[in-house]
Amino acid sequence: MVKEYNVIIAGVGGQGGLTLSRVIAEAAFISGYEVRTGETLGMSQRYGSVVSYVRFGTEVKSPLPTYGSANALIGLEPLEAVRVLRYLNKEVTIGVVNAEPIPPVLSALSVVKKWGSYTYPDVNELINIIRSNVKELYVVKGYEILKRFKASRSLNILLLGVYAAHPSNPLSSKAYEEAIKRVLRRDVELNLKVFNEGLRIGKEILKL
Amino acid sequence: MFITLRVWGVVMSSHKLLLPPGSKALLMGNEAIARGAIEASVKVVSGYPGTPSSEVIMSLSEVANELGIYVEWATNERVGFEICLGASFAGIRSLCTMKAPGLNVASDSIVSAAYSGVEGGLTILVADDPGPHTTQTEQDSRWFAELSKLPMIEPSDPQEAKDFTKLAYELSERLKLPIILRTTTRVNHTVGNVSYGDVVKLNRVPKFVKDTQRYVRASMKGNLARHKWLNSQLGKAEGIANELGLNKVLYDGKVAIVTSGVVFNYVYESIRKLGIEDKVKIIKLGLTYPLPKKFLLNELSNSDKVLVIEELDPYLETKVRALVHSEGLGIEVLGKGSLGIPLEGELTPSIVAAALSKVFGKVVREVGVTEVKVPPRPPPMCAGCPHRLTYYALLKSIRKCGYDLSEVPIMGDIGCYALSYEPPYEAIWTEHAMGASIGLAIGLKVSGYDKPVIATIGDSTFYHAGIPALIEAIHKNIDILIVVLDNLTVAMTGHQSTPESEITETGRKGTPVPIESLVKDLKLKFFSIINPYNIDEAINTFVKALKIRGPKLVISRAPCALLVIREGRLIGNKRYIDHDLCKTCYLCITEVGCPAIHLIIKDGKKYPVINEELCVGCGHCDYVCPFNAIKEVGGDG
């Protein structure tokens, strides 16, 4: 049993980050851990920055982690992953990031001079920034992979699968699968398939 | 939310809030409060949606029919509180939920309730929002306990959220007073492990005993007597709270740390990480009004100094300082200023760890991460949001009437439509408090402002607090245009039902109260109902309205786009941009501001593209495109 394990999930409202935090929390709960989740979200239903924190371990009480304490980063959107750099740790953090950008409305509006300072940065640049702040980084093009499964809403579960393949992750795939069944209200079978595809991709990258 | 469990070999489906005593589950703080209410045998639950408090009623409404209890949203917090108070007068346990500003709405009634007291236990959940994450102010509602003279208790995590909710009813019935259960976002929205307790068995028949001195506030002599009664009840609060175990102490070192709520967790983890358990004594207060003085004095009697670590105002600090001074303890009290703990924003484990390491001369390992400046992502109105089209039509109509946008104020109100303050519309000039748009517009007119003034208000906000101001506008013949943005739901807080809904939150058949039925006999100078997706009609209607003097009302009605998608429908056919026809004028971006449209670079030129996944076919971009470059997907081009 680990004493403290912190997962940071960064994404855009509507991408399923909050649901993913519930799935990981449930998997940790099934595995017998004390669990806490927290989230930072804007006022809207969708499209704002959303950060979720999942913490589990024998010593965990706070819903928020300290800066620099992330064991894992799951980035559903590259810009949003860069926004949570202060939680990352070069010596510890394992990152899985989706490389497909969702530009904020303000970036499109940069065509007008008075709103012109918010151009979406180059994705490779963003990935490099993340890479230099984590121990290991795995980059996927999630939505492209999900087209094959007609599962565009399952980016969260795909990235979970990739992350779950990493040996430093303390929870079992069986726990995640059970958590997916408990937490998701819709498309459980499809999401289990997507999770396993994520696992396969993760193992392939890791050459396991 | 629904899980399957086996009881005596029979598979039955049960909601996670209804698992048997001794069960363990992962619950969000608000679900835990709901479970606490179930364990306390609460029979009447009311309130008004408000982040971060809404999930209590949302989750209870899922089991209300099974439990045979009343769980419904009220028109506003005050009505909700009065429903609960009425039930409590009859000996029935009740729960009222609200966010901090809702407490202000209900406050007239709550302050009087301290004088009447209750028979059946009554808990008022007040969810504060340090941060703030989703609230107009960082109101510290702990002061309201002192003002209203009602006991306040504060849980620190989901387990305590459940336990304290249940205990609140015992405290409430023993003191015969409503109890304020004060939480913060990090308690309401945290998910954590919860162990279930027994469900209290109560078989109460509602019985209201006439007692005029107690329930009629018309006798000043009676009010004076009840005030004396209230003060004597408050004197008993600490004893009962200590008996119920609401205040706790951890470790036995010489430096006392007084804290409460979620901050306790930050203090606890920091102390463990710094390895200073032997140096500190954590005094965690569950009862934060009235201050548990005996408990504190006893615990502080052999302390060398006291640190008070709390979020927002120095509420506990002020009280602890006064206590230490008046009792002549002669020990140093360190709080906000001396510990470097901010008065604004929420605390974090990092802030608390830094403050403690300074006091104990420890070094926290700094992690050298540099922040990188990236474009912000303020939440926009959703793709296809009907509010976007209403504001678009309003801004167009103002210009069509020959005014500059800078001379026609649009008052905003509380709801998703307040996001119209963002580019590209930058539409609303104010967002103040529930229902304030209309009153503020009236004030501007009566002050002599000679250009048109517009008040925009959502449907639920209109029911909540807009109606009295509308009456004022009509009675005084005020020349304003009121636009009710009616998306048939309380969207921002998670799509709760409104008085317009045919089905109530728990699935009962309701009698819809349409807005037009409230205004049809009023002497409005102009009244119309429009569909904002009919853009030309919307603009023409607003132009007509702006040209008429006097009180005018337009209902702009279309269901929240997210509800349309949830039903598997679209507003119209999805669109795409034909780049052969696109002249890159970017009007589809600058006139619309839709999150489904972004830019790509093609042949060295920036082209707008529509994310087909996100497009819901509202046709707004199509309408503004002067070159017919925006086409319907699957259309004949």
C-alpha cells in the first residue's frame, strides 16, 4: 500500500476529466485505499479549464495536493497540461498527454487586434515544455485512435489505459475495469474496449 | 449512481445512498450530507440550486420517492427555508440547502427563526466558496451565525459531512434552534471514503401547537422574552457539542493550532510531512459558533502559543484572541498577518505547509517549476447556446436603432448568460446579485439616464427575485426593456427544474407556471415571445421594443443547447466551412465566438474551421457569413 499517490488530470470542460477522476478514485477505493478527489473548474458547463486531483494512500486526508507532488499527470489537452506545471515533479511524474489541441475561443478571436495576444502556441512546443517537467512522458493522438472505435467521448478512458500500463501505477487493471463499470452510466462495454486499447498502446510504447 | 447488491441471496437494485448501515462507499461531500439527512430521518428537503451546494438535493431527489420524503427545489432560498421551517414547527425534521449568497436571500426569515426556534430539527446547509470558484463574492458566512445567533458547525471531509449532518438534528432538537451547517467548496465537492451509520427511526405525525408568544413576532414584550430564551439556549450549545464529539484534539505538543473545516486536512498533512507531531496540538473545532470557550480554555491551558489557521476572514482568530486576552492566558496568538496566510482566496496545502515550516524553522523542499504563460481559457457560452443568439440580436438591434453600443447599458444577471461579458460580445455591463438586473436598470432610468436601458435576466433568476422588480418597473412606468432569457432550466448549476417545468425535481407532476402567465394582465407597453434561433425576427422584435417608451418585456425562449444534445437531437444540421468560398473575413469568429470554430493554417493563411463533433447546428455562423461559405453537412452544397 502506498502512503500517498497523486494524480492530476487537466483538460477542457466536456472532455471527461471529472468522470476520469471518479473512475480512478473508485479504483483506489476498490483497492482498499483512503481516497480524496478535488477539482478546480470554471462557472460554465463546458469548454473552460478543468483540473481534477485524485489522491489516495494511507496518509491522505486533503483533497488538494501540494505543488510538485504529482505522481501522474493525465493531460486531455496539451495547453491545459501546461497550465498545471506547478504540480509536476521532474523526478517523479509520469505523464500521459493527448497532443490534439482544443483552442480556446480567445485564440480564434486573436484575428482581431484588440484580442490579439492569445494565439494558440505550437503543440510541439507545449509538449516539450511538459516533457522537461516530468520524469517520463507518453504522447498520444487520442481522438484519432478513438475514431476507429466510434468513441469520441472516451478520450479520458483511453488515456487511463495508457497510464495504467505503466509499472509505477499502483492500481490493477482489474480495479480500473470494475471502477469503469461502477462509475460510467453509459457505454460500459465500449469503454472497457477503449481502456484495453489504451493498455495495449501503453505496453507497446513501454515495450512490455 | 445505481449499483447492484446482494441481500440474503436476492439481487436487488439499490441507490448508493440507501446501502445498509456499516456499508462503505465513496461519496462526494454533498452526497454525504444527503446520506446524513437520510440517517437523521429528514422528511422535508428544500432549497435553491447554487454551486457548490446543489448535489445534496440532486442526489436526494433520486431516492425521495423510495423513501417517501419531500425533496424539491423552491423558487428561491427564502421560500425554501420557510418550507423547511414550517415543517419543523410541526415537529418534522427538515433540511434547507443554499450557497452563500442564498443565505442573504433567506436571512430575514432565518433571523426570526432564531426567536421562534424549531420543534423538529432543522439544518441550514450554507456552502461558502473561498477561491472564489463560482460565486460573486467570497462571503465568509461564519459571521452570519453570530448575527443570527444560530449555532454553526463545520465538517472537514465527506465522512464528517455525513456525521455532522446527522448530529446537527440532535443538536437542533436539544437546543430547539435551527443549525447552520457551513461548508466550503472543498468539502462539498470532495469525494472521499464514507462509512454509513444507522437510520434513526422516527414516526412523527405533524402537529402544530398554537403558541403566539413563540410564533407571532408582533408582541415586542414577547420578542424580548424570546431573545432572552435564545441567549440561554446558546449557552447550552457548547456542552451538547462537546458531548456529541464535534470538537476534537489531535497530538499533545506545546504549540496549539486552532483550525476548522477543510483547512484541518492541510494542517494535518503538513504536520505529518514536517515531522512535528510532538510539537503541536491540533484543536479542530466542529462548533464554530458559539465559540466553545470551555473546551478551548482547557486545551490551551498548557500551550506556549496558539496558531489560528483558517480560510478567508480572521473569524476564529478574533475570537481566540479575545478569549486569550479576557482570560489572561498571556500566550502569543499568531494568525493571518503573522503567519502570512492570505485574507482572500482559498488556502492550499502548500500555503499551510509554508506557514508552518516558517514557525517551526523547517525548510520545505522547493520544487523548481517555472510557470509558463499560456492563453487563458475563460468559459464561453456553449456551441449553439440560445443566449448567444439573444445577445447577438440585442447588440444588432441597438445599432439598428442608431445608438452606439457604449450608450445603451445592458444589465446582466446571475446565470450562464453572464458569460456574455467575454469577447466577442462584451455585452453585459453588470452582474450583481440574483434579480438585480431589473432594479439596477430602473435606478439608472430614474436617475435621468436618457438612452435606452436593457435588463437581461434568466428564467430561474426571474422567478427567484426578478418579479418584485418587474412590478416596480410597471407600477412606476419605467422606460426599460426587460429580456427574459428562458432556456427552460437552471443551466449553470447543472440543469435543475424551474417553476416552468412540467415535472418537478423528484419526478412529480408539477403545474407549470409560464412567465407569460405572470405578466399577461400587466400593463406592459410591449410584450413578445421570440425564438432566438430566428435571428431576423429576434432583431426586428428588439428594434420595435427599443422604439417604444415605457416598460417592455420580451421572453427569448429556446431550451438549453446541452439539453437538446442530451436528448440526442441537434438544433439544425451541422455546418462546415467551404474554404474555396471563404474570404477569411472571420465574421464567423468575431460575430459569433463559438467554441466549435477555430483557426487552422492552410497555404500560409488562417482559415476558420468548424469542429464537427462540437457543432450542434444552430446556424449562427451560417447567418453571419456574407459569402455563403458555410454549408450544412450532408446538404447539397
